[in-house]
Amino acid sequence: MKLQVNTLLALYSVMEFAADPQRHIPASEIADKYGISAHHLAKVLAELARAGVVTSVRGVGGGYRFTANVRRLTLMDIIQLFEDFSPASHQHGDTTPVDRAIGQVLTEIDQITRATFSSITVATMLRLVERQEDGGKLPDAEDAKGTQRTQKKTF
């Protein structure tokens, strides 16, 4: 699946804001970091503000601040602001059994994609980003589920 540019900008921005929710971050800072137009980003941020994900403060020391709940806001909540996730019609006119079978598979893929995006919260994404910044490795004392591991020593 390929996301539109506005959707990606929204996801980048939300992750920046959620990583430091008390700080007002200027749009220009995010635009510079990702090499994008501040004017284009402002349109995306306005949509996020209308949805209640961020608030904006004008003037010196202003910018945008994350106001949503990182444990409840999902990727799907953000993506659906910019993408059309209505059920796609994968059929074209009179179809053959192969066309209908392919359409069924594509519909199932769409449903899985929506379910996956709906199951991943911003909090989960923040942990994934942190893990990527640490080289993709889990902390020594934890496994993927966050439970303690016992280490076997070999002599």
C-alpha cells in the first residue's frame, strides 16, 4: 500500500509532536527535518488541529502541540483523515470467475490493512521509533512482549 504525501506528513508530524507532547513545535522545524514545504505542511497540520490531534499557538514560542491520547490514537485515526478507506470495488463490468476471485483477495487485503492500522497506537509507534533509533534491537533484559528473559550462561 502506498500512502499519499499528506498522510505521510501527518504521520511524521504526529510522531514528532507525540514524542514531546509538552513542547510547542514550529511547523518550520518539522518541515526542515523532513525536507518538505512548510506551506504544504501547514495545510496538513490544520487538518490535524481540526481533528483535535494537535493544537496551535501563534506568536513567539508558538507552534503545534500534541493534544490527543497516545494510547488511544491509532494510525488509522490519522490515516483516514487523508486517505479514502471506503470499500474499493475491484471489479470492472462483466467479470470472470478469476476477476471475482482476485477482487475477493484484494478486498481481504484492504480489510487486513485497515485492521492493522486500527490496532497500532501512537504509543506503540513511539516505541517502534525508539527501537529503530537504538539499531532495531530490544533491550537486553526484555523480549518482544516486554517480559523479563532469563539468560542462560554457558561455561
